[in-house]
Amino acid sequence: MKIEVETLKKMVNGWDINLQVDLTKSQIDRDALNRVEDWKVTFKDNKLYLEVFMDNTEPWEDEPLEELVKAAKMEIEWKLNQLLV
């Protein structure tokens, strides 16, 4: 599973983080993607696109951008590993 940052967008009170995950269609149960909380999930071809807003007014999301991106990647990798078939 390869997770890369597609876009980062600075918002008034946080960051909109978009990740791209390369996988084969057989690797993940698409119906189970509904269980990925807090993330907008889109499938296109063999790529999975995930979007989350990190609100810097939340105590656990007020870290530097580099740490937010690292945490987002770790979170989505953990969540997707739970859904692998």
C-alpha cells in the first residue's frame, strides 16, 4: 500500500489534506470503506482518494503541518489495513 499526499490546502482554521493510495481492486472491500470515519473516500481506477480536514482549534490537531500529514498517513494506513481482504 503506497500512501502519498495529493494536495494540501490551507484553510482559515486548519488544513484540508488529500491523500492518494495505490492499491489493486482486490485488496479492499469497497463496501467496508463506509466504515472509514472522518474521511471523504473516493475510488477511481486502482486509486483510492481520501480527504480530511484537520482543524487547528482542536488540541490534538494543532501540530505543525509536517506532523499532521504524518499522523494522517498513519491513521489511514491503520484504518485501511483493517479493511484489506
